[in-house]
Amino acid sequence: MRMRRHHANADDEAGIDLTPMLDIVFIMLIFFIVTSSFVKETGIDIERPSADSAVDKPKGTILIAVSADGEIWMDHKPVDIRAVRAAVERMRVDQPDSTVVVQADTDARTGLVIRVMDQARLAGVEDVALAATAGP
């Protein structure tokens, strides 16, 4: 029996295997998706009051906005004051240690803001904060 010699063609040697590079790109993509923090918004723009003592709060996972004309917004939807407690309880199922940040407009009624904060506390949230911008 004669043994055949295998001669490599020029086409076989010229290609570069891209599979390891694609694996690394996909792993990096997954890493960036998992580690990124997504900005949560309430659904409307609020003109926050300013305060000299305002500090950044690192985690405000449940945002509630109170507009100047008395609308309450959560998760891009208008919410009635009677539904705030249930909505906060529903959002806390995923994150039990979540905090609530109330973003009240400078012209919002104080009574409504207090009622919203009260509903959040009745839902079991201990840490309820009122949002303000730093500086005068």
C-alpha cells in the first residue's frame, strides 16, 4: 500500500479562525449588559426644588413623581393616589430592600406629596426620600 502525502493548499493556510474572537466579544457584551445600571424614570419631567443640603442618594429604586397639576406618575404611567400603595407593594416583590424617592414639582401641593409619602410608608418602605437639586 502506498501512503499518500497530503499537500496543504494555499487556501487552507490563508484563513484566520475568528471563532475565539467572537466568543470574547459575546462574553464582553454579556458582561456589560449585566453590570450596567439602567436609569429609571417616572414618565414626566419635574422641576425639582433646590436645597443647599441636598445629597446624592445612591439607590432609589422606586420613583414616584408628583406634578404641579396634581398628577402622580410611576413607571411611565399615571397613578391614582389610592393605587400608590398597591403599586409600591408590587414593585417591592422583586426588590424587598428597595427605597422610594418622591420627585415633587416645586409647585406641587404639599398635602398631596405628604399623602404619597404616607402611602409608600404604609406599603412597608422604611426609607422614603424627597428629591431635590443641589444648590440655590
